[in-house]
Amino acid sequence: MTKRLSPIKQNSWKLLLALFWACLWLSAGARAEASQETYPPFEDGGVVGFIGDSITHVTYRSQGYVDMLEEYYLSRFPGRDVEFRNLGADGHKITDFLKIYDSDPAFRGLSRAVIMLGTNEAILKIAPEEYIGNMETLVARLKEDGLAGEDILILSSPICDQNCSKNFDKNGNMRWTYEGRLLEYLELLETKTAEWGVGYLNLHTPMAELTEEIQREDASNTLTTDCIHPNALGHRLIAFYILQAQGEGTAPLSEIAVPQKGEPQMLRGKLTDFYRGQKGLCGTYHPETLPMAAAGDVAEFQAFYEAGALMCQMPLRVEGLDAAASYMVWLDETELGSFTGEELEAGIDLATLETHPLQPVMEQINALSRKRHQALAKHRNMWVEVMMQRASFTQEQIDASYRQWRENDERLRAEMRALATEAAEGDFALVLLEEGYPLEELKQEQQQALELQKALELAMKEVEALKADFPIHRYLEQTLRRIRQALPPLRR
């Protein structure tokens, strides 16, 4: 019985020469990432304070835009230690924060600040000039505490969805009608933030345009829960717009693109020991980034908003496969699924596959994030009680409550970071194989390719040592001879 020669041995010398000259002339190129950065990303060791009303505090759902931002950073920058400190409080206006600023220890130690205030002012019909004057005072207080203008980002308030059918009572009267006042605030913020030298991000206009678009299909469609507070999609959009301002959100979390010929092109992460045969490919995948938790609202956001869906993706694209054939894809021992060559060339999103081996880790992180948010919301409620004049606290009581919350929060945050860091530093065997082709054969081909590569590297070292003593034609001859000696014998 004639033993079939493996593809690597059948083409040894062709491959040998190609590898040899590739080693001499190949230069690596990096994929450029689009960046529209207007507000710098949050850096390692930073403490970012998010100052806002109920849209930031978020007692009406298990996560808000602050938590979503943090989960993105844990996925995209798992080794970066950034504290996202939620300073939100239901019902608060700028003047309420100015009253508690010196008493609230959570305002101490901030390296950055993000402010979203104005909804309650608009509901209470506070004049635009008074609103802007109060915002300027808050900005000044933050600067007095050491923040530079570029450390501060002011967000416009989201929309009042007054045209939504849910905003009308049975007699056709609107419940909420403060959209016009928000637009007046918006107009002043555009110019005043530039005068103050702080960052500014208009959330209102894109959300209003998107709302108008979805309500053409159905008047009850909305990005809010009650025409005021953002729903899950609304919070995801706020997080996306902030990330977009930081130069994020314009590229996927990571990407593996395997051309028909040549080495894989990586957007973040690494693929080592790569081998591509006639029936599949394999290598060792070092992710460096993680999929975002595949919670229901993430999938809903991706389906709803194509422009923002990209930031959640981890596509795998492979060219040159048989379009009609089916291929199995594995990460380690986990089977990710079966896909046609046509699907793989178009790209499959590894991040949204429930079978992704890192999804359980991200679900753990998501659960811890929700636990953190619940504890935070409860702790910040004390300031709601103070504002509503339903309770008063001594400074000792305030400090004790803060310490208790802080200790618990630091523990949960450290646990989240440890999970993300360990997962991102792992190695995974990535295998793509045409159905029916033995995995053992692909592995054997890969091993032979690695041996050939090692032989080539050894020969190249020898060539370097021979350069000084031999003319060019002789040292090339010596190189080829040594490579040939190092290769396993071919069976004919």
C-alpha cells in the first residue's frame, strides 16, 4: 500500500526556497486603525468620576452606560486598571452637586470627570443662562481640585422623547414637554465649553435623529423607558458615542484575516505557529482582547445599530477556501461551529458565538459588574435622601458609608480585572478544518512545517557566521546544503 505524502513533504523544496527568500525580503506592515479621537482614552491608573442625575445613577435597571463603558475597557484593554466611579444621584441638578461637593468623599482623587446634567434643570424650567452659570461653577471646582480642562468632558443630556406615542395620555396631551429647553442648553454648551477649555460631546442630536428614524416605522419605538430615561439601547448608544469620541468603536475588538497566500493579518492579538494546508489551518491564538459579555442587550444593540455593532465584534476571515465546502472551527477543545467557505470568507464573528470559550469568563465579569452597580446605586441613594430633605447625616456617617462601599467595590473591581487579565493572557489552539479531513493529519503537517522553519532559522544563523569568510554564491550553497541535511528524509 502506497503511503500518501503529506502536502508539506510534497512541496518541500518549493516551500524551502520561498521561505528562504521571504526571510531575506519580507517586511511586516501594521494595519492602521481609524481614529476620530476628540477626548483622550482613559489611561492606566486613572480614576474617572461620572457626575450625573438618574440617567447616570440608574436605579431602574441593572446596568447603565458607565458600567457598559467599563466592560468595554475590560474587553479592549484587559491589562489597564481604570476605576469608573459613578457619582450619579437621582433627581440631582448641578446646584445639588455643588452643595455636597465638599462633603462627598467620592469627589476626591479624580483624574478625569465626565458630566451629564441638565434633564432635571430642563424639567424645572431653569433658565439657560442660570444652567450655564452653574455648570461653569462646577467646572471651576473640578479645576480647583487639580483637573485640567482636557480632563473634563461635558455630555449634553439625551433627548426628551416627547413625540413618542407613549408620551401622550388618552386625551392626546403630552406628559413631558421639555425638549425645547434642552435644545436651548445645547446651543449654549456648544460655545461655552470651548471658552472653558473642556471637552464637549453632543449626545442629543444623533439620538434625536435616530429616534425620528425608528419612529417612522412605529410611533411607539423609543430609546427610553418612559420618554426620559434611556433604555438598554439608549445606554449602549451613550457608551458608544463616548467611545467614538475617544477614537474607539471605529474598529472591532480584534480581527484575524487569513489571505489566500501569506501570513495572517492581525488587528490586536497574535497567531503563532501558524500553518495552512490544503484542507485547513491551525495555530496558537493569543487573544489579548476579550469578547464582550453576550448579554441580551449586547446582541440587541448589534442588531439595532450597525454603526456601533463593529466595536463588539471579533471577526475571523479566511480567503481561498472551497466556497461550498463545510469547515469546523475550534478554539482549544471547544467546537465553535460549522461554516461554509463562503461564510468564512465573508467573516464570522467569534465574539457573538455562545460557544466561545471566553464567554463564560465575560459572563462572570458581567455578573460582578451588575453586583457592583446594585451596591453603588444603594450607596448613592443617601444623597437622594439628603437632597429630598428626608434624612441628614454627619460627616462621620458619610465617611463611614463611603469606606464600607469603597472596600466592597474595590474587592469586586479587583476580581473583575483579575478574570479579564488572566483570560486575555491565555493561549488557545485555533483550528479550521474541512469536514471529513482528519485533524491528526493537519497537526502532522503543521509539525513538519515547524521543523522546516526551525531548520531554516538554524541555517540562517550559520549563514551569518559564514558571511565574512565566503563569497555570496558559496554561502548560499552552504546554506542550502545545511538546510537539506536538517530536513527529515523525503519518502517517494
